[in-house]
Amino acid sequence: MRGAAQIGRLIVALIVALGLAPGTWVRSPLPGPQARQTLHAVPLPEGVRTIGAARLAGAWELLSPSPDFHGYSALAALADGSLLALSDRGRLLRFGPPDSSRRRFEIGPFSAREGGDKHLADIEAMTIDPLSGRLWTAYEGLNVIERRGRGGGAERVQPAAMRDWPANTGPEAMVRLSDGRFIVLSESPGTWFGRSTPGLLFPGDPIDGARPLRFLFNPPDGFRPVDMAQLPDGRVLILVRRVEWGLPPGFAIQLVVADPKHIAADKAWRGKLVAEIAAPMPAENFEGLTVVPRQGGEVVVWLISDDNQSWFQRTLLLKLLWRPNEKARDTSRAPS
């Protein structure tokens, strides 16, 4: 009986693992193409109000019957006050924050490469130039960066420094700095037993042929970078995630802050802990992050989770308030 029970647990764990894996066939049924275009933001019990240096100001589950609503892994704040989320299947969700007066939203296709192959539309990161309106996306399956202007035209490049990144753990986080430089982080460690993940610092726009400096990002132990955004003071807020294997599986989420001026060739770039998202807070598979400055030195940090089109995961939206000048805790150690 004990052996049978162990086999049963193994089978369940395997099903769960497949549900978390990108491109898996274990999916919740999707509504038909005639599903109504509706979007609901259901408030969640917030419970804990303070998480590290940040404060929880709102938590919602986003729901829609649209077949294009799923898998959000990148998030950006737009100039008109709305939020733009992009999915790992080339879909977009543009909506007003649930606590604002904006009620208009858009759900639909974004990527020019649609179809059955997820890797042709696997957007994992996004960054925007607020002045020009240009938008850059990173495609994990192709190790490609794409740029779009206000007119919608797209240009793509596969930087040579990214060509050997694993197709399933390629460019996972990307940010355009205010001085025009770009930082791109891979989700995968550089070696089998390593902890640090490869990073690139482009001196200019990768689409225009800028050649990057290579470095390593040293996340907290067991965590991987999944998104990042620049703060008003020039530093970068990085969202890192760790899968907690269990039945059901869970996620450990942390926010760390790091300074681009400390990036050096072939050296480890480290951050300091700002906040941890864990029970009793909803610690879902958060993969999208954006920062909105406020008066008085405070920033709004928005987080969105990727449901992987799985029956046991949700699309959650969190609103955090944080003052970047507050002291953060150093949780790094020497890279392995």
C-alpha cells in the first residue's frame, strides 16, 4: 500500500510539473471564439498590509471568458494611466487599474507571429520609452528583441550574445534605462550547478546594433529573475521567483533592488531585498512588473501573475506602495 501511495503521489506531482512547464498540454479548457469580451477585477482579502519595505494597497483576481485572456508575463504602465500586459502567446491586455475610474479595456492579439507554435510568440519581457512611445519586447523561444513604434511597425534582431541562451529560459527580464541603455537578463543559470544568470548591458538600442557588455546577475538563493523596471533614482527593481514544489505547488516571490552603475564585465551584479510575497498573501506565479512614480518620493509597484492556462493558477494583480529611499536588506552571497 505504501508503494502504491508513493506512486500515486509521484503521478500527481508529474501532472503538476507539466502544468507549470511552458508549452505544456495540460491546460484548462478555453472558451469558444464567440466568448464575450468582458473583464472582471475581483478584490481579494488583503490580510497582511506590510511586506518588507513595501505596503500592500490592493489585490485582485482578473477574470475574462475571452480565449485571448491568459499567460501574462510582461507588464508596463502607459502614459494615459492604463496598464499593458503581454502574454507568452502573443496576446495583450490593456486596462485601467481596478482602483481607478478607467473602465475601458482591450483583449486581443499583439504579436505578428501567431499560430500553434508558442515559441514564435513567447513574449517574456517588455520595456517602453515614455518619450517616443517606442516599445521593446523580448521573445524567449527565439532569443529575439523586437521594437515597435507608435505606428505599429516592428523590427527584430537576434543579438549574437543571446544566441546560445537556452530557448526555454532565454531573455526573461528587460528594461530600457532612462539614459538609453538596455539591460537583459536570462532566466537560466550560466552553468548546470551555478546560481548566477547571464546578463547583457547594451550601450544603446539592440535593434540598432549596439554590442553588449556581458555580466552575471546573482539573485537570492534558488530564485530566478522574471521582470524588472527602473526606479526614479536610476536603480532597477527586479522581480525574482522560485517554484515551491508541493501539492499543490507554490511560488516564493521577492523584489530586489540593484544599481546599474555596479554592473561590470564578467562580474556578478547583486541586489538588496525590498519585499517578500508569501502566505497569507496570494503568492502566485508573478512574472510581470512595472513601476509608477508618485509625488513625495513614493512609487506604485504593479505585479501581474501568469496563469500558464492551468486550472490551479490564477491571473492576479497586486498593487504595492514603496519609498525607494528606504533601506533595503542585502541578501546576496558570492556566486557559485
